[in-house]
Amino acid sequence: MPRRRAGGAVLGGLGLSQLLVVAALILTVLSLLSISVPSVPLISVAVLLICTSLLLP
């Protein structure tokens, strides 16, 4: 029986909250480089991802 980690879901060695933070950093860099995605406010989505990552175990 494989053991489960107590830290939540683990995807490829990174936790889900860490993946959300990495995605938020990528969106922030895209915003700083003035690369826009149509109809997506990059900074707002990045802040939402950071807040969500804080709520996960």
C-alpha cells in the first residue's frame, strides 16, 4: 500500500500550493513584459492564485 503525504496533493514533487505560486509568478512576469492575454487581467489572476495557495494545506 503506498503511503500518502500529509501535506496535501503532490504533483511531480511539487505541492499544489507551490504550483499555484509558480503559475502566479509566470503571470506576473508576463504582465511585467507587457505580454497581454486577451480578456484576462494577469495581475488579478496572479493575486487570486496566491490567495488560493495560502488556503491550501
